[in-house]
Amino acid sequence: MKNKLFYLFISSLMMLQLIIAQSKTGTTIGQFLLIEPSGKISAMGNAGVATYDEALSSYYNPAALGYIASSSVQFSHNAWYADITNDYFAASFHVTDMSSLALSISTLNSGEIAVRTVEQPMGTGEQYIVSDYSIGIGYGQKITDRFSAGIQISYVQESIWHSALSVFSINFGTLYKITGDGLLLGASISNFGARGKYNGRDLRIRYDFDATRNGDNSSLPAEFITDEFSLPIIFRVGFSYPVKLDESNELHFVADAFHPSDNSESVSFGGEYKFMNTFALRAGYQHLFQIDSELGLTLGGGILWDIANYVIHIDYSSNGHKRLGNTQRMTVGMEF
């Protein structure tokens, strides 16, 4: 018991060291990569760096793939702000008793938006779409019976009408089982990659080199050169701890600390109550201590069916936002 308290105390100190910083919101590309996909983990404050019991766990920490005991597929739908939709597909394939491969696909779509200009503020009659996607492949391996490591490589593309950027990113992490009864410590770095900039025909313009002169070519072909920006790198560290009350009742506590490259540090935490390994209720709080945070309380639940050799589970979460209302996530998955 003393060892457990010691490790929890050290983890808490690591989290508390990350609560004061300057916000750099809006300085990175690939913001859709920060939308957490799991209906289960998002209901517990999006604290998932030390969890491993679903394919979507690899989003938070690729090292989770070393602990996943079966193959699984999951699909998550997220109703974001202003009719924006975010969908996420993940599949993990059990390679050996100590390793798994994973495939993930994430998409974001704004729907059609009216083109407006200074001259035509009510719209030109044209429509444009913002669409982003990433495709990743990951691998996780148990190094020992208590320690695993994992990596994921992704191709990321953002498109706005006829202009786009694309970059590669790498996620990697570790997961360590501290005690035999399930106390886990996890750490990961996400979205580490090259800088990217927009290119495309929307940046091409006609330019008058000298507007004060007459008789020269006042419609020269030209192109805007955009700056390069980096992806939103996130360092996560956290723990999870299950508490089995009896054969039918179980509690699960999680907490993560975040050190992002484009925002201030924060701490998220949450918990789950599970009954008969079938029904679950979850709650949490997201990004405590973050400067000007718009996030807060998270709630949700889930249900699990064991049918023959397949396990079907459905998870739902509602995440509170101060000004823009709640966002809803629904995740459906199957283990085999």
C-alpha cells in the first residue's frame, strides 16, 4: 500500500508541475488531431494515456497496443460545433500475445460554406468545404510482462477549398504496470512531425506591381507564399487504477497531465463505475488549470454484450463547453 501511495504521489507532483504557462492557442495546424475520438475515454475527462482496453486507446498512447488481448474494430462519430462532423475508425490486430498492429482513419468535414467577399458580403453563390483527414498505422509491443512501448506514423492532410497542406506525424509512448493489481503509469508524445504550409490555386492572384503608374501591366500573375506551421505536439503523462469492489461492481480511476505546444498545461481526470462487466457510468473533468479553458464536465455511459466469440460495446459521452454548448460522441465497437 505504501508503494502505491508513493507512485500516486510522484505522479501527482509531475502533474502539478505543469499548471503554469503561456497560451499559444491558434499557432499550429492540424487542430482536428486534438479531437479525442473515444466515447468511453472522453466521458472520463479524456484521460486515456494509461488505458488499453479498446482499439481507440492507441490514439492516446500507442503503447496500449502491447496490452490489448484481442483484435477489435471501432467507429466513433463526433457531432462537433456548427454542424462540423468528425469521424474516427480504428482497428487493432493481435499479432502475438505481446504485440498488436493498428490502423486508424480520422476525418473532419465542415459541410458546405458560402463564399463571401468584401464586395459580396451576402455571398457569391459559390460554396466551399473544409475537409481534413489522417491515416495512421501503429505497432505496440510488450517489452516485459509489465512494460510496453508503441509507435504510430500518420499522414495528415488539411484542405480549404482548392488549397491544401500535408505532413507526416509520429506518435510514440510507453505504458508501465506498477503493481500487480493494475496501477498503470503511461506517457506519450503525439503529433511530432514536420512543419507544413498551404499551397493551391486559391493563393494565385493578379497583382499590380506599381499602382501609381499607368501603361504598365496592372494584372501580373502572382501567388501568396504562406508561412510554415507545426502540428500541435502534446506530451501526456498519467495513471489509471482499477478498484474491484466485489464480483459485480468495479471502479476505475484515471488522470492525465497535458503539456501541449500550442496551449497552457492542464490536468484531466475522471472515473468509471462498472456493473457486472456490462453496464458503465462515467464522469470526469477536462483540462483543469488551462488558461481560458472552454472545457469542463464530461459525462457518459456504455453497455457491453458478449455474444458467442464476439464482444459488442457501445459508448456515449457528452462534453461540456462554456460558450458553444455540449459536444456528443458515440462509439460502436466489436472485439473478436
